[in-house]
Amino acid sequence: MSADQSTPSPARGPAIQVRGLEKSYQKLHVLRGVDFDVTPGSIFALLGSNGAGKTTVVRILATLLKPDGGTAQVHGLDVVTRAARVRESISLTGQFAAVDEILTGRENLVLVARLRHLSDPGRIADDLLGRFALTDAAGRRVSTYSGGMRRRLDIAMSLIGDPPVIFLDEPTTGLDPQARLEVWQAVRELARQGTTVLLTTQYLDEAEQLADRIAVLHHGRIIADGTLAELRQLLPPATVEYVEKQPTLEDVFLAIVGDTGTGSTGSTRTDATVAAVRPDGTSS
Ligand SMILES: Nc1ncnc2c1ncn2[C@@H]1O[C@H](COP(=O)(O)OP(=O)(O)OP(=O)(O)O)[C@@H](O)[C@H]1O
Ligand SMILES: [Mg+2]
């Protein structure tokens, strides 16, 4: 399902725009006003701990779940009122691989291309197998694939029809380091070709490696949003040690999340939480 010609050009505005997004499950108020923008053709990482609401955001953006409040747009199209149009320009690779184990890799791809009524499903499958370094394994049942191969096939499947926006929900969870590198390479390649990628991850190094922009979802809100360099600036340049050794994204994450068990909701960064992890070990 490629975007039709009337799909607004991604160049006209953010590929994804989220404003004041709210969502509760019964009494559990998971999203409490989430805001962020994703630039077309960029890789945007949504970071958060288990249960932070990352998958909830992705499911809303992918039109699978309705928000209780706020708005979300993909290429200027509202995900609630223009859901069908939004679905034409997105694809979702869920948190759990959606490939069919009994089929071969190639059969999986051909099946999806057929379901999407695309012409020449075989050629589409072969192109994607090549792009994701799966040509040699194309004729093998997926049940014989490694985790990394499955994940790459899963991502390949979600690219059928060339969606301009792709959501990857924890694309490398459970993968070994080599398989993670392979998936990272595939994601970078996507962005290089102009696809907008929104990925969720709990792995700080993944965001650090891949993302043009990183947002931290915590207690229902985005508590930090910026490039890696911008997020690093959230830490005070307190000591010589800090100057010599750049903080990792993990330092920044722990500082801004500052989960000291206050149970507060939608907390914003405070100097106190940052001070708690100053690289020189002192507090202010
Ligand atoms: N359908 C549902 N019904 C009730 N509660 C839900 C439902 N889906 C999610 N939740 C709860 O909402 C919260 C956020 O879930 P979500 O799956 O969005 O988090 P996440 O950030 O993706 O977590 P993880 O890193 O574990 O994937 C969790 O507490 C979860 O238990
Ligand atoms: Mg999740």
C-alpha cells in the first residue's frame, strides 16, 4: 500500500505531530499529555521504562487504539478522524515478531505483498530479501531463523508497499549484540532512503546509536526531547571529569528520570534529580 498521490508531501511539515495525547486503561492514566514532533526522514527514539506507555503511543499513532484526549497526526492527517488515510502511509512492526514460522522467509513476504494487492509480489519479496541480507535464507522456513533474521524479516515485511513512515516497537529486544547491529544497520538504511522511523526502545545505547532525536517518556509525559547533544547539556558541566568524559545517554536518562520513588506523575526534570547523578558524585 504505497501512499497515493494525494497524500500530503512529508516535506510540508512534521511527519508525525503529537499534542497533549492522553490515554487511560480503566483507572491507569498511562499518557497524561504527550507532545512531540518527528521530522520527515529522521529516526526518532521514544525511550521509556517498562510500562511507560511507549507501545500505547505507537498503537495510537498506528490507528489501532483511540486516544482519550489530545491529537496525533501523521503527515498532517489526524489518526482518529483520518485513520484510513493514515494507514496508507504507515507500517508497524510490533513488539513481538509477526512472521509465520511455517512459511519460508520469501513466502512470508510474497503473502503480505499479495494481501496488499501489489503487482509482482515475487520481485518485491526478492528485493527486500536482498536489502535485508536474507537472500541465502529465503527458501528456509522461518522456524529455522535466528532472532536477528526473524526481526529483519519482520521489518522487511512492514516495508512492503514503501510506507513513508514506519513504527518499530522495540526492534531489538531480546537480540544478541550481532543481531542488534544487523537490525540497526537495516534501520539506518531505511532512514537513508528517506523513510521516517519512530522506534521505541529501552536500550539507551540503541537510541544513542540510531536516533536523530530522542524523547523520554516518563510518568505519562515527555520529560526530555532533543538530540543527543542537547540531552547531554541537561547535565551541568560541573567538573573537569565531566568535560573529559562525555556523559552517556544512560547518565542523562537516569538523571532526568531521577526515579526516587516520589510516585509523582508527569514530573519534569528538577535540578535535584540531575544533581543526584553528577559525574563527580557530589550533590548540589
Ligand atoms: N489493554 C490494556 N489494558 C490495561 N492496561 C494496559 C493495556 N495495555 C497496556 N496497559 C498498561 O499500560 C501501561 C503502559 O503499557 P505500554 O505497553 O504502553 O508500555 P511500554 O512502555 O510499551 O512497556 P514495555 O517497555 O514493557 O513494552 C502498562 O502499565 C500496561 O500494563
Ligand atoms: Mg511496549
